[in-house]
Amino acid sequence: MTEQTMSNATIAAQSMAFCTTCGEKIAKAAVACPKCGAPNSLAEPMTSEKRMVPAALLCFFLGALGIHRFYVGKVGTGILMLLTLGGLGIWTLIDLIMIIVGAFKDKQGLPLAR
Ligand SMILES: [Zn+2]
């Protein structure tokens, strides 16, 4: 192994971790294991830079236009929501509930800050 590959391996090892449940190699920053869904105990609790209250207000007043999804950076699904008028309101209602219970995630998959 050359010095170059060794240093690359070191970098990879520093940013990777192993799932304590299934042993799958996961990113250290990942909130949960993508394979088995177990929460990653190494991950520091992180929240989005976007906040829950403005997201909830945007969803309540402009949710059918997907504005709250644009707010959290989910532009793709925001456009989809705009075109479908929030899934005729159903999708918007689900999003509003998700925001209020704290289950709504931003573009990076981080929960919104309270
Ligand atoms: Zn796992």
C-alpha cells in the first residue's frame, strides 16, 4: 500500500463508522443506518438551519404552492407540490402535521430547528 492510498484510507476511516446493529459501513454524520435503520450513536444531534415555525406558517398559508418545501431547500418536490396544488391539499396537510410533530426534514435530511 502506498503512502497516498494509506492517507486516503485514513480520511475515509475518519468520516465513516460502522453500524452497531448490523455492522454496515455508514457515514459518521448519518443520523441512522441506511441498511437497518438503527440510529447512529456516533452522530452528533444536528438540526437544520431552517426553523420549524416559519416552515409551519408557510405550509399553513402557502402550503398548496409548496412554499415551505422551497423554504427548506426541497425545490424538486416543491415544484411538484406547486403543480399538483399540494396533492389537492392532502400532501400539504401531511407536511403540516410532519412539521408540527418535528418529523419534517430539510434538503440535507436534518430535522428543522425549534
Ligand atoms: Zn445497520
